[in-house]
Amino acid sequence: MGIFILGSLVFIVAFVFFKISALKKTENNQSWSRLALVGLVDYLVLVIGSLGTGILFMTMYSIGHG
């Protein structure tokens, strides 16, 4: 269970740093609602990708170890 908590904390920290760097590169005239929508879409894509990768690796592990 600890490895899942550690993985989720690393994911959240990486996502926050990613969004901070993206916000520094955006133009000042963009609306906060648009930036929030982009952040939500980015978050959903990253979560689905992380879950999909975890499922894929666990499936490969189960097949490999019988």
C-alpha cells in the first residue's frame, strides 16, 4: 500500500511542477477559466494514462509469473 501512496504523491508533485511551468509560459491575457479547463483536461489525461500503464504492467507481471 505504501508504494501506491508514494507513487500518487510523486504524481501530484510532478503535475504541480508541470502546471507551474506551463502557467509561466502562458500569455497574461488568457482567462483563468480557460487555464482551469486546460489543467483539468491535462489532469484527466495523466490520470487515465497512469491507471492504464499500471493495469498494463500488472497484467504483464501476472502473465509473466503465472
